[in-house]
Amino acid sequence: MSIEFRIVGQPGHDNAVFARVNTGQGIHRLLFDCGEGCVGELAVSETQAIDHLLFSHLHMDHVGGFDSLFRLTFNRERPMYVWGPPETRRIMAHRFQGFMWNLVEGQPGAWIVSDIEPDHVASSVYLAREAFSVAHDVAEVSDREQRANTQQRTPPNIIATADYTITALAMDHLTPSLAYILRERPRLNVATEKLAALGVRPGPWLRALKEQTPDETPTVKVDGSGYDLAALRAELLVETPGDSLAYLTDFRLDEIAMARLVPALAACQTVICESQYRQADLDLAKRNHHMTATQAAELAKRAQVGQLILFHLSDRYHDDHWQGTLAEAQAIFPATRLHMDVASG
Ligand SMILES: [Zn+2]
Ligand SMILES: [Zn+2]
């Protein structure tokens, strides 16, 4: 179980973050934003296997690379999920319509696009075989086209699978910009020393111990005897937090934003955060509804995160300035690095 990530796009240019949630049984692939030139840095097979595209917001520098993704995935067998703030469906529908579609009859390809509103998620399905011309309610299309994951969820918890959850918080960028927090489910491990103390042998029952709930299975058979599942779980299982990754970009980080984000990011392992402005340009950052790297470092410190990675570096600055930005941030939160100093993971 792990989350691997990669910042794509070059420093000072458009960026995106590609993440792989590896469960041991399979890999979920997520792309946060889709700036120009970003998809071309990923292997085609990885791009074609992306499960969810999550837009912070739809400014051009976060959407400019969408056509490259769309070209590789528009008619694949399994659906693509797209998430974003209000109006994502309207804007995506225009993107879908930006081509001549006269050869799509009978083709697969379903795009489930969701607007994350303050109190609900509104989803529509667009089908390749209809030239993406109709916004269907999710209920109108077949199971194959919508698959399991489209039941309406209550923000901020927009995705909850057996393996991971994603929370989306709408921040203020003069338009909503979503901060995403990805967390693996906690891992359950068996405390082997306690197993020995209890005098029972390991076996297939350990799987039931981890995977079944006391409601479904009140007792479990171990070495021929029945044990109370709830008591045995409490005795033998140790819960450790899974990996976590936050994607924060393009919003104003005032005290109100800070108060919302600190608890949501608590103990998050990796926070990838924009770095558009130095502290000397704080007024400019506020006016443009961005943050400074110093503010990001303050957030990282208060939320006690594992590491802060500054990306989406402004092209108003260059190498020396970026190093200066890093130094300012490290003075507050030492475990800070710049995009170009991070290969992955
Ligand atoms: Zn931006
Ligand atoms: Zn923006």
C-alpha cells in the first residue's frame, strides 16, 4: 500500500500532479489538473489508465493539456471520471464539442463529469457514441457506463473507495479552486507477538479478522474454537495510517482558509502546494487571490505535515528567486523542497 506521485510539467510552466495509489492488488491512477504539455511526460499506458481527473479550477493553465489526455482516452472501454468546481460540466461539454465526430457510432467511451457544489455533487454522463452531445443524468445510462462509483456523495468527501478517500475543499481564487486531500485507508496489521501470547496459530482466519466486520460475522473459528470477532480484532489488530497526499493550488490563504485547511491536512504526509509569490509580493498575492510560499510553509507547520513541495512556480521569478522562495519557506517549515528537487514519491 502506497501513494506514488509525480509532478509533471516544467518549473515556471504549466503543471499537473499524477498519483498512483497502489493497493497491493491494483493501482488507482489520479491526475490533478492538466496543464499544457503535462500529459506528454507520462507514458501512454499510464495516461490511458487514469481513473480520475481532478481539476482544482478551470483557468487555462490548469486545463491547457486536456486535449492530449482526451485523445488517448475518449473512447476507452471504462469510464473516465472528471471532477471540478461548479461549471466544470459546462466547460467540459465545450471541450468535448471541439472536434468533428462523424466516426463514433457504436464506440465505447463514457465521461462522468461532476461539479462539486458546496453541499452536493452534480454529475452528468457524456457518451462518445453520441458525439458527447447530450448531458445524461447518471441514472439514464447503463451500469457499464457509470460503474459503481457515481453515487452522490456529500462534499467535502467526494470519493470513498475501499482503498482511499478524496476530500475536496472549495477555496477562494475569485472563483472556487478546490484543494484536494487524498488519503489511503488505514492499514490493519496483525500484532504477531500478541498472536503468540494468545496461543493461536496464524492461518486463513487472519484474513477474515481484517476484512470482516463483527456485524457480518460475530465469531471466527480459530484452531477449532469460536472467538468473538470484535474482541479478537481489538486484541490483535494494529491500525496504522495509510499514505496521504494533498494538492493545493491557486487560492488565497488568509486566516479563514488556514482555519479550514489545518484540520483537514492534519498529519498529511506530502503537501504539494503552489508557489506563485514571494513574501515581499504578499499584497500582489492577496490581490490576485494566490498565496505566498511563506504562507504555505506556515500552513504546513500548523498542520504538522510530513513534507511540503512547492510547485506551480511563477515565471515572474527565476532560479535565484526560486531558491530565495525556498529559503523563506524553509525558515518556517524545514521539510520544504522545490518541484525540481523532487523526482517522485
Ligand atoms: Zn494557476
Ligand atoms: Zn488560477
